[in-house]
Amino acid sequence: MTLRTAGGLAALTCAATYLVGFALLVTVLAPLGFGTDEVDARAVADFIAERPGVMIAWNTTIYIVNALALVVLVVALQRQISPVMPDAAALTGAIGLIWATLVLGAGMIANVAVERTLAVAADPEAAAALWQTLHAVELGLGGGNEIAGGEWLLAVSVTGVTAGTFGRLTAGIGILSGLAGLVTILPSLGEIAGTVFGLGAIVWFIAVGIVLLRGDRSAFAAGNTALTNLTRQ
């Protein structure tokens, strides 16, 4: 498997983690206030006491699996852009790895919050207060804003279309999603901007995955053709 193929599969994995995250959010976690600024800490603590595995699975999917796949995608895109724009490739690679690190950290904090909250579940008030404190740390690392993600999507999309790695449509989706991610810094627009970022990122990840996988198949076919011509001589 080439790095380009791995990057394509990683991009599709990132899209899948977002889709699974949204599905659990709207079907199971929305009644607890997730996705809004009014999360009910006591209700979350009670939910964790009853169904800790659901929260662990959700956190692991949207944060940890996503972050590990993101690392592969960031490196693969850096490699694709580097021959044309090496300096820009290095910069976007650094930004992308910072984002992946923050996402991974948020996921580990989120899972620790579940474990520690479960440990004190016998005292509902203490459990709610503990979860709320750790949840604030999780949000600060990236769960509550998309600054790092927005910056990377914006930078890699602009660089990618300039280098010829992406088409204009794919780059346009990435640029719009990246701008939405940056807007999440504004409290009054954070919820709407976060939704736009998430939905746009799903489409962008799928588009990039297809671009990388198709390109790798084209390169493989070209290599086979060249090898066949060589053996005939």
C-alpha cells in the first residue's frame, strides 16, 4: 500500500467518524444537551452511570480514531503537495499535526472524564461537578471550537488547489469549511459555525479520499503500462 492510498483511506475514515458522531449525537446524546451550550451535567453523569460504554465508544470514534486517521492524511497530503510547493507543504503539515494532537488529547481527556465520573457515580452531585470540569478541558483542547481544524482545512485547500492536488470544487468546500471553523471562536456563532464546519468537513474528507485513491490507481496503471512496454522491447 502506498502512502497516497493510505491517505485516501484515512480521509474516508475521518468522514466515517464524523458521520458516526453525528448519528449518535442526534439519536442518543442530543437529549443531554450535547451539540449545544446547555449540556446538563447531572443528566450526563446519570447517563454515564447507566451506559458508560456508549460514551467511551463515542469519544473514541470522534476523537481518537479520527486523530489517528488524520495523522496519516496530513502526511499523505504533505507528500503530494511537497514536490510543487515544499515550503507550503511543510507549513500545512505542521498545522495538521497540531490539530491531530489536539483532537487526540481531547479524546483522552473525554474518556478519562467518563472513567472518573463513573468511579464517583454513587455521589451524583460530585460526579456531575467532576464531569463538568473535565469536559471544560476537553472543550478547550478542541471539542468546543474548531480553530486548529479550520486553519488546516483552509491552508491545505488553498495550497492544494494551487499545487494542482485538488480541483476547485474540493478546494472550495475545504475553504468554506475552514472559514466556518475559524468562526467558531465567536460565542454567538459557534454552534452554527461548528455545524457548518462538521458537515462541510464530511464532504471534503470524502472528496479528498476519492482524489487520492483515484490518483493512486492511475499511477499504478501507468506503471503497469510502462513495465509492459519495457518487457516487450
